Amino acid sequence: MIVNKLVKRRGNDGIFCNKDLTRHQQNQAYVTRKEFKQRLDNETWLSDSVSSSEICGDNYNVFRSSKGRKGRGVLTDVNCKISAQCICVTSPFEEIDILVVKLCYCSEPLIVINLYIPPGSQTQLNESVFEYLEESHITGMTLIAGDFNIPEYFATTRYAQNPSSVCQTLNQFIDYNELRQNNFVKNRNNRILDIVLSSEKIKCNVDHMEEPFVAEDPHHPSLGVELTVETKQEVVFEAQRDSVRYNFRKADFHSLYDAMLKTDWLKTGWSVKTASLSCHGSSVSQPLGPEEQEAIVNVIKRAEEVDLTEQERVGRLIERLENMRRNALGRNPSQCLLCGDGFGMLGAQKVLCIDCKRLVCQKCAIESCTTKNTSCRNYWLCLICAETREIWKKSGAWFFKSIPKYILPSEKSYRQAGSKIIRNAKAGYRDDDSSSDEDRKVWGKIHRRNSSTESTHDVHESVQDIPTMSTYNRQTTTSDSQLTKDVEPLKGYMGAMSLAEKSWEKDQVSGESSEASRRESTVSRSLSEWNWSDSRSEEKVSPSTSSVSSIFKTSDEHKHSDTSLGTIELSLTYDPITTTLLCTVYRAKNLIPMDINGLSDPFCKLNILPNAKMSTRLRTKTVHKTRNPEFNENLTFYDITDTDLMKKSLHVLVVDDDKFGHDYMGETRIPLAKLKQQNTIYVTAPLEEMRQEHKGPLPAPELNQWFDDLWSRGQILLSLGYSTKRRALLVTVCRCVNLLPMDNNGFSDPFVKLQLRPDPYHRKHKTSIKWKNLNPVYNEEFAFDTRPNELATQSLYITVYDKDYGKSNDYLGGLILGGTGSKGLRLKQWLDMIRYPDHRHEAWHNLTEEVLD
Amino acid sequence: MAKTYDYLFKLLLIGDSGVGKTCVLFRFSEDAFNTTFISTIGIDFKIRTIDLDGKKIKLQIWDTAGQERFRTITTAYYRGAMGIMLVYDITNEKSFENIKNWIRNIEENASADVEKMLLGNKCELEEKRQVSKERGEQLAIEYGIKFIETSAKASIRVEEAFFTLARDIKAKMEKKLEASNPPKGGHQLKASEPQRKPTNWLSRCSLL
């Protein structure tokens, strides 16, 4: 049962022409606090300068057709909770306003038509309006309400002896569409100008509204409409209004088949000029001959080659971009993001990149301009963003809406180097290889069992091939994720390729050439899967066989070890001659989820501790939307001496990459002392919780030193709680630490702004200003009236500003807590707050430099 | 590998069997013509790199079979195409009428923002003409696409047709990329990073 509050009213002269008055009207609506599902207004006189949100607040979707002319305009407000879609805004009739909105409450959509017919319109015009509505909009669930301006129409004269032509038209319209007139509320002149029509299905109860939203007009009393929809438990397959439904089960298939066979398809649409196709009918189903298949296979092969070059080219572009990203030196907002030059009076001139909204120096940015409607507007792009745009152009991503499949140059070189080994391996194992992935997985498992239990007939290969095999086995376990990753960009052209192959395979009966092609494609697929395992084997030339066995051990170990935060696999190679330490980060597994979708966007930060120099920090690229990222990246530390090896350790930090700040996902420390005995070590290390001393507001100094870009904006301690008694979210801003100094005296004058979005009441809160303080203590509580079920979709925006007089306040940092747009700890605190009301949930958060507005 | 290029555009030629799609492509890629009719088997493609406004654009042009029996294969290539040329034969009324079927095919299978173009081929056979140029233009206007009459045999405007299509795609790309990152107006300056300028600092000094 659905109850609708529908209000119909008439605007008084000028009310909506004036913006301030509109606002007054809006407040009035809030004062009444009456929740309505929808509202229809006639004669709004709204001009375009009045924005929709001003009319009814954010909680309502406003559909309107306001031509800005006197005495015109219709408006429909629909509560945001109801999914609504506007079908028709522009009326096909010059004089008449029609607004059609489709609402979805139940299985069948309700069509709400808001109509305004000005007084004295022609009967003919009315007729055509009704015809238009009949043809285009009326369904089984329709509500029509509006000012029809037919004063001679009485509900009682419906069946009068001599109705006027207008009334007759209206009556016909009502009868033909099985509608009902529901409004019996008469105005001062004992007439009914506003007519409420509804379908038979809808029970409609029209009453005079006691508390009108706007001042009442004597000719048009405010109407409250209560709708009751009788929903039968019938399954409606079609939500589309104008489509015809067929019962296919009852179709006479035999005669259909006959008809299809008899039809001369060649004459129905497609012209044929070729003599070879003159034998009609059978040509459609004629299978492809072997030569034809071969020809197509050759074309597909050629196309694959072209794709490969393209993928390599895109790979080169991507790598260049990744290098640029990784080499970005700027650590805090007072430096250029790219070259790390400090800004200032004597330093570089800074500009704001339009895409990433970060500050860069003019040398590291490109000035461009957009020409929109002949007005040219200049903007700056940092080199990274400019490159990103360029890649979108060059890779075709602009068209396919995502970066297509690519091969990184490093992968390619591995592939070439490894192809020999593959051929070796193929000779030994791959003769009986089947094409499906499942089979191969099984095969891998069998083989693993073989190699681990005892040496069977397979071990006629040299020792060098064993690691290749073992890594291959591991690869198969992760191949699923990689496959899906590969499949995703296939949407575009490659999708078409594989589709073509598939459909063609469907078409053809059989053929040796197809076998060959399929094998060809499997080989190429397996090649791409193999390439990384070869990279392992390539590096494996240096270590002795003893280290080979250590791989097996570590991979076994990690199954048993506690992996609550996941594990990371990497290898370290120390070269005493060049004093370089090469770290190869392979992958991480079972990382903790950070996003609401249960995935993370991890990357690794590597550093040599303690006493690290700024320059020794290295990072991998980010692997998006995964908890088992494959990094496969080589990072090199220079100038590592023997004494360093004894004292220092490698610190690996896994961080979640996020637009609004980075989140801690785990860390591990690997002492380098082991490298004294052995040139290469392979490590599978469990990730650990943040060490005790790092908890709290201040990270340990060693972490702080290279975390500064993550935590440069300071931290804030917030306490959240939902009070069921007050029905409000209570936020306590406890204190902030390490804020940025913004004033010339070396301090800031910080205050915190809070806003809940979306919030129907538009409430904003502000703390007091703490003068000359970088670690202010507020302990101020604020309340946001809201319902618990709304909290899940709401977010709390917290921004910290430096108060300045005589100019705009400086932005110190911000943070979003909430169901949407936050992750990690911020998401956790928010969800805890919802889950356990009437409790205080306190947590520290990092402020980010991202500007939240 | 030898040739480097800036952009790769994938184009597609469709139209009824025998309208001269392969010949148009042959003329464009090899600047040659073959009078014997060989029906295309399924699909084929040719590559030519062109120079457009200083950018090297590699055109991978897919030639499709017009025959119905290859339809499953050919439609699979629609989605990857950035530009589609609809070819008809001006001496064959039916091939012109079928253009609307091909358009429908595009709407069903191709990407929504694919660039389209109408080509009336065999325009050297003026004496056998069945479809007037005006009708071609009219149809092109109806669908809001460009129209060119070409002749692969006499090498008339074939080059022009491909260049026009490539130029349109390039223009679309540039427009789209600008639109996808719409530079927001002045407000971000206000809300953004502190815009501390030396002048500000100086003025404060003078106040003190």
C-alpha cells in the first residue's frame, strides 16, 4: 500500500520571481516538516535564475518546466528516496505545460503527469493535448493532476445532458483511458478548476489541505492527495511502457520455421551482386570452407601482431609515466611536486595543476587553454597529468574509456630472454598440454606433487629448470586474478578479436587449421603467463642450488605462518662491487581490505633504516583493486656499504593509495646481515601491525622522516557517536597535532569546520579559533540531527583552516569520514559508529592536503 | 616496429557485397586497382600511416565481407572501430537503400561515439548512375554524417575520404579529452592551497 501526499497549489503573484521569497517559501516547507512523497505545483512563474535546490531543499528531486513567462510553469518535486525519472519536460504544445515524471515504487512505474492548461484555450487544442497524452504517456498506472481551466466542468455534470464541447472532450478522454476524476473540493466560486485524474488501479483520495505549503489562492484550494495502489502479486516482466508483450510459449514454432524457410531472405533487405551467392536460402547457413578458415586465421594472426606492437608501444608509454610518477620529488606542499624545488619569493613560481590539484613550479607544468564558446581560458597542467592525458590519446583509451591491454618493456625483455627456456620446458612437458586453464592448473598440481615427493620421470631436466617450474605452479594459482586483470581492458578492440574468433569457431564445422590457430593462441597466452616466471629464472643464474631449495622452504613456511595482515615476497641481491642493493618486490598476498568493496590499492615503500637519507626512499607502483598485488618490480639502493649491511635493515611498508591520503596496511623489517653470507636472499615475510611506539598521534621519528608526505598535514583526534536519544550524530573534535604553520610568525590560527553531507538541514559547525597554535586542543562537541539509516550514505567533511583577517582563510588539511569516499581507519570508525550507537569511538586521522569543498 | 606513430585509429569499411570496399581500401593503401572481383573472405585489414597536423596516425582499416554469411565475424569487429565508412555503389539502388540497415547494424554493435561517414563509390560510372548525389547528401544529412562520392578505379577523392574521417576522429578525441577533464572555473583557486603571494606579505608589513 502506498500513500502519497500530493499537494497542488497556485503561486501568488511574484512569490517565485524573487529569490529571497523563494527561500522564505523553502523555510516554510521545513517548518511544517511534513514529509511528502511528491508535490505538484502549477503556475510557478519560476524563472531560470532560481535553482532547483532552493525550491524544496536537497531532499527532493525537482522537475520543472518553467518557461519564465507570466502565469506559466509546472513543477514536480519528488522525494529523493523514490527513484524518479523525467520523461517529458518540453511540451509539444506552445501554450500548454506538461511535465511527465515516472516514479518507481513498485513493480509497475507510476506515471505522474503535471498539466497546466491556460484559461480560454481552444477545444481543438485540448483535444490534441489529450491525444498526445493518450498516445505517449498513459499507462495502467497514471496520475494526472493540473489546472485544466474548464470552469464549466463540474464533477456532477459529467453525465449532463448537454455538456460543452470542452467537457465532452474531457469526458471522452477520461472514459477512453479508464480514468477517474477524484477532486471534489470546490473553490470559492463553487467550481473545480483543478482536476485530479487517476487510473482505475489507483485509489485516490483528495482532500482539502489544512496546512498549505504556500499561501492559498481563493480559486485554487490546496489539495492533499492520498494514493493507494492495489498491487497485485503478479510478475511484471516488462517495465517498458510502449513495448508489446508476447507469449512465446504459445507460439506456433512449426509454422514459424516453415515461414522462415520459405522466405526469400535475399529480397527482404540485403542485396547480393555476386554470382556465387545466387543459390539463395542455403547460403546463410553455408559453413566456412577450409581455405576460408585459413584465410581468416591468417588475418587474425596478422592482427595479433599489430596488436602486439601496439601493446608494447602503450607499455612503453605507461612505463614512462610510471617513472615520472616515481621520480616525483616533491614531499610537501611548499615544494614543487615534480622537481622538489621550494616555492617562495626567490624560489620557483608555483601554479596549480588543473587535474591533480597539486602545486608545481612553472617549469614542470604546461600552460594550455580551452576554447569554450569562443572564450579562451588558460590553465596549467603538471607534466604528469599532461602525460596522462597524452597517454589517453595515444593508447586509444579516450575511445575505449580505459587503458587497453599493454606489455611493459621489462616484461617484453623477459619474454624474449625466456623463450629459450620455455621451448626447453615445452619439449619436456607441454606436449600433452590441453588448452583450458583448469586442465593446466591440475597439471601444475600434479607436477608439484611429483617434484616435491620424489623425483620421477619428469626430472630429466637440469636443476635450473626446477625453479621455473615451481614458480610456474605458483603462477597458475594467481593466474585467475591476472586473467581477470587482463580481460578487463579487452572490452575494446581485443574483445572484438576474441569474439570474432569465438563466433567463427561456432560457425565452422571442423578444420585442422582452426586447431592450429587455437594452439597458436594458447601458446601466446601461455607465453604471457610465463614471462614473469622466466624473469625469476633469469635472475636465478647467480645463486647456487642451495638458494633454490630455500624458495621451496619459504613458500612452504608462509602457509603455516600467521598472516593476519598478509605476506610480502621479495628478493634481495647485494653487489659488493658496485655497492648496490637490488630489491625485487614480487607480490603481496592476503592484504587487508581497505575499501568498502573489500579490496585495496596497495603499493610498497622501501627504505633502509635507520638513518635513512631522503633520497633512499623507493616506492613501487600502485596495483589497483586487489588484495594480492603482483608488483614484479626492481628497485635499487645505491651506496650500501658492508658495514651498512651489518647494522641496517630494509623496511618495507605497504600503503594503500588513496586520493584522500595514504593508509597503513602493514610493514616488515628485513635485516640485511644475511646478505653477508649469501648474495641473494628470497624472503616471504608476514606483514606486521604498526609497532607500538608508532601508535598514537606521533609516528616514530624514523617513520615520520619518510612518511612525511603522508602525514605532512598533521593529525586530528576525533570522537564519533550516535545518540539514539537525541537522534543525532555527536562529533567531538578533541585536538589536532602537527598542523602546518601558515602565518609569518611560524604558527597558524586553526579552527575546524564540520559538515555532514548530504544533509537536508545544511548544518555547518565550526570550532573556536585557537590562536598561534599548531597543536590546538578543542574538545568541542557538535550534533548533527540525522537518522541511523541515513548515516550509511552520509559523509562527514572535516576541514581545518587557518584564520586570517582581511583575506581568505588558509586551508590546512581535510578529511572525509563516511560510508562513501573514505576507507581504511576512517571507514572503520564510521561503520563502528553506526554499528554501536551510544558509544564513543575515538580515532586519530591524518589530514590530507586534498582540498575538500 | 620500424615505424613509430602517435595514434592508432581503427577504421571499418562496411556496405553491401560488391560495392567496392576492398577496392577503396586497396586504392588508399597501395594506390592500385584490380578489376577482377574477388569477394572478401570474412575480414581483412590494411595499414597505412598518414601525417595529420604534424602527428603520425597509423590507420588500421578493417575491410569486411559484405556477404551475409560472414555477418557473425564482421559484426564482432564493429565494437573496436573508432570510425566506420558506410560504402554504397552509386550504380546500385539496392546498396544505397541498404545503408539504413547498415546504420542499424552499427547502432546495435558499434560503440556509441563511433565516427561515421557515407561513401558513394564508383562515381566514375556516371552513365550507369542510379543514385543521385543529392540523395546521398540527403541521407547523410539525415544521419548527421559526412558524405563523399569516390571512385576507387579512377582514384577520385579516396584519399580525401580517409583523411576526413581520421581528422574527425582526431578532433573528437581532442574535444573529448578536454571535456572529460573539464577545467573548473575560478572557485578552486579560492578553496585550494594557500595562495600566499609576496605582495600579501609586504602589505601586512606596511600595516605594522
